[in-house]
Amino acid sequence: MLRFFMAYLWFTTSLKVSCAAQARTYDVRWTWIGGYQGVNHPGQYGALNETSASSVPSTRYLPAAWVEAHGLVHLLGGYGYGNTTFGHLNDFWMFSLSSFEWTWIGGSSEADESGHYGTFQVRSPNNIPGGRYGSAYWQTDVHHLWQYGGLGLDAYGYRGSRNGIWMYDSESGSWTWVTGVTALILLRRTGP
């Protein structure tokens, strides 16, 4: 799984098979195809839902990422720089493995944004998880991407561990809040 993502790299390998009877060599080559050459860069967001050679996500730590059908990679959140601020990210990106271009497809261009939960278990293009990093993520088929938990923001902007499950449907371009709470519950005891 992709656990650290700093712009984007693509690699090619050429390996010669190893055997005890023969001396072998391993030739692994990396090719830089774009992104930032360094650390702590803000994103270049451009216009929402418009692919551009100049659009690129910011540097970040522990985002969620999925490889979808037709050579598309989806990237959600992490901890890093938004457009101008640093913190929990909920920006959502798509990368084409054929054109090597990014498209910002949802979420905020700024850090520390709360989620938009919508109606429980109802898909909507207005829904999006709040800024978070370190979540679990998986696919059940080529068009359904799932995310669980992470450390981030609830619907009211409070930071903490999240327990929500979200599903993204790439055919409709919509998120569904499947289960979990919208707010971190703060308990306060009064009296003796």
C-alpha cells in the first residue's frame, strides 16, 4: 500500500533472474516524471475537475490511495500542505497513468477542513470525508473505494481518532457516509 506520497514517481525495473550457480545482477531504474524536487511544497490545485499539466497535489504524509480501473490512481487526504496551510487534508485527486496528469476532483484546497457527511448511507456528490491521515483503505471492485478511520477532523472541526467508514463510487463521482459518528464525543464529568 502507498503509505507515503510526495508528488509522484514512476519506476521501471529490469531484473535478471538470480540462481546460486550463476552470478546475477539486478538493475533497478527510477524515472522522475514530475512533481516537486524537495519537501514541504503546497499543492497546485487549478480548477476543480479540470485536468492540467500544472496541477499537482502537495507533499503529504500517510494519505489513502487506490488504483482503479482504466489506469487511474485516486489519492485522498493525508497530513501536509494544502494550497496555503499545513494540517489534515481532505483533498481528493485522480492521476492518469496514461497521460501522467493530475485532476483535483474534490475536497478542499486548504488543510483542516471538516467533512460533509450528508444523509446517512445516501450517496451524494456533496459528501466528502473530513481532513485525515493514517486511515485504512481498500477496494471491493474496480469502482468502489473504501476508507476507514484515521486521525483527523469530525463534522465540527474537532481533531481526534475517527471511526467512520466512507465509500467512493467512481462511476457516479460520489461519496457515501456508510457508518460511524459525525462528531467526537466529549464527556465531561461534573460533581464529586
